[in-house]
Amino acid sequence: MVERGPVSIDLGSRAELERALILGLARQPLSVPDELTREDVLRSRLGYLALVAARQRFARPEPPTAFARPEATPAPARYLGWHSRARLRGLFGDRSSRKRRSTDTMTLRVRDALQARGISLHPFDVPILQSFLRVGELEHDVPFDPLAWRDLPPNDQARALAALRRTDPEAARSICAAEIGAHTAAVRGKWLAALETGLGPDDVELLEAQLNDRASSVVERATELLARVPGTRWYEDRLAEACSRLTKKTGLLRRQARLELEAPLHLQNEVRWGWVRTSFATVAPTALAASFDLPIEQLPRAIDDPDLRRALYLAAIEAHDAPLAEAFSSTFEAVDPERILQRTSTARGPAAWDEAQRDLAARTLLPACVIGDPLQCYGHAIRFYEALRRPLPAQTATHLLAQAHGWERRFHECVDPDQALLALLAWLTVLPASARPRAIEAAALPASHRREALDYCTLLEEIETRD
């Protein structure tokens, strides 16, 4: 017997060995080391293959250098309780008998509350609430998803940019600057319109670059936005034009100065309001007052023209000037919120406001005369929520209700319970939780109508207090 020393077996390529084990040595031959070579080549190869297989069988795997982190488990969906789900289906279900009284504004109010609390619809309720899910889907901001937004339709892309603009203006501006040139003129105009939210000096360079656009509509949009940024020559031109339309008048017996507006004579009613809004709503009130050597706190008392008061209220909102906005709103009548909240082709108004501006408008927009006439002015509550997407602040609602001495009397005098219920539901939409019980008690509705109002009120309360 010939003793042999230790033999070093070279395993070679793992793929080569696997093919040899599967296909056999006749189809996949292996090279045998010289130390294992015998006269019977085939037997030598089989022995080598057996040694290799045995070694692989008992080989211990290498320890991992680092353990892989487990993927984050998504948080479980949060749903309403059974009773709240029943109220939701009863008020907004596609086949509910009470759905005919629910408005799109009520739907938006409930959906906004669900979203704020991170609550999802239960899968069993989704087939019953299809119309509930469709309301406002074309108007609401599209959340910005950097991975999916390029595949969105142009209108949704513009709304996604507007939503991003509210939270990260710099990122929205960078995206617009990098990719606006690759789209049609209509899309370019919509992308520029998305920059209206939070418009400021940092946007001037991008807007000036669009003045060379081949489409006149894009140039007009960029020029309009540049005229809203203080310090640009377009803004100075608009301020000069606005001042040229005003005349300061004083008298011996009237020490308080007055600014009289000289509007074109052919303009009347809605056309006149649109012209005043376009001319003055984006002019800084402080610059306007300084041009006439008038202290800013005296500006609201110096204006008698209702259109001009409304336009300068909008200008105060644009400037985030809370005292001035409150001073102008203290002179408002019932028609003023209607005019301010309406949309026009030349001014987007609340649609372009940031969150701070919407909060300021919510605190100052509605006068006591509006909430004091709940049956005739409940449409204002509907437009208020649709424009601002938030209820009245608790302090503001308490103050307005304290001044609304005719609230209970007007509901008691109403002979149509359906009209009273519609009005009450509209006000419940904009009133905070602290004021809603008083509103329901004041309405004194019949039992069936009262139950519907209570269900809506209870649903909102359960959503708002959900842990």
C-alpha cells in the first residue's frame, strides 16, 4: 500500500461542479489532479467527484457579515367604529334615503376630517360610498409623489405642483424651471399658475425667463405674476396705475382724508368689481397708503367704495396683514363674502393662498350679519368651506354667535323644516365642535330632522376625537 501525503483538492468553479454532478462526467468531464491520476481515468474522475461532493456536503457556510434589517411593517389601517360607519353610510350612502339632503360641502368636510386623522374607509363600505368618494376629486390638490407625478395628466400635475408649493416652495420652483419647457403652452401656463401660492422674490428669475416664451398666453401669465412681486418694474407700474385711479380729498370740516376711486364709467356691477379686484387686490396696502402720505391704520376709514374695500381686504390677506384685514372686514356686509370668494379668470383668490392666508381669512371673512341670518345666508357657509377647506376658529365662531341675536328667532319663524335642516347642516359644516350643540338646540327642528343633524354632528365629533 502506497501512502500518500495530504492532497489539496481544488474545487474549481461551482457551476462546473454542479453541471458535472447533474449531467455526469461523460457529458461534463473534470480535470483530475496529478496526485489522483490512475490508470483507470474514468475511475479516477469518479473518485475525485465523490471527494468533491463529500467536501461540499460537510462544508459550513460563511457567517453573514451583517444581518439584513427587516422591512418596515406598514402601519395597520385605521377605521371608524361600527356606529360611526353606520352614520356615514346613512348620511352619504349611494342608496340612503337621507343622502338627498347631504351636500358636496358636507362630503368634503367629512373627508377632510378623515384625512386629517389618518382614517380610511372600511373596505366593506367602499361599494356603498362611491359618490362620496367622487365628490371634489377634480378640485382637490393632488398629493405630490416624486415617483408617480410624471405619469399624471397635465391638470393633476399642476395641482400636484401647487400642493408641493404649499409645503416646499423651493422644490416646486426647481421642478418647474427644469421641465416647463418640454410641455405645451397650455400646460406651461398651468405650471406657472401653480407658483401663485407663496409667490415671492425668489420666483422672479424663473418668471422673467418665461417672458421669452413663444406663446403669448404664457408671457401674459408670467407678466401677471411678476406684477404681484414687490420690487419688480411690473409691480411698480401696477402700483402707479392704481394710484392714478385714486384721488385724496380732505376738507376743513372733515379732517379724515378720503380716497375716491375713479373707475371707467362704462363698467357696472360684476364687471366693475372684476376690474377693481384685478387692479388693487395684489397691490401692497402699505405702499398704497404711503403714496398718499396716509397712515396705514387710517386706510380702511379713508375708503367708502365697497368694491375697493373688498379688493384691499384681499390685498391685506396677500400681505399677511392681520390687523388690516380685520379692519376692512369690520365694515363688510352680507354681500361682501360672496364677492370675495367667487372665482374669476383673472384672479384665483383663495385657490392661490397658503395655509397662513387661509387661516387669516377664516378668522376675518364672515361678518356677524351673515351668521346672524342663518336661513338666508347659509350659502355663504357652503362657499366659505369650499374655498378655505377649514371651519371657523372657535374664538371667531363664539364671537359671531354672540352677536347673532336673531339666530334662534329666525329658525323658530321658519315654517319649512327641510329648509331649516339644509341651513343647519351648512352651518354645522363650518362651526367648530364647541359651537355645534348650541346651533342644533337653536334650530328646534322636528324629531326626524333633528336626528339627521345629530347624526352629522356626532359623526364629525367621533372623527375629530378619534385616537
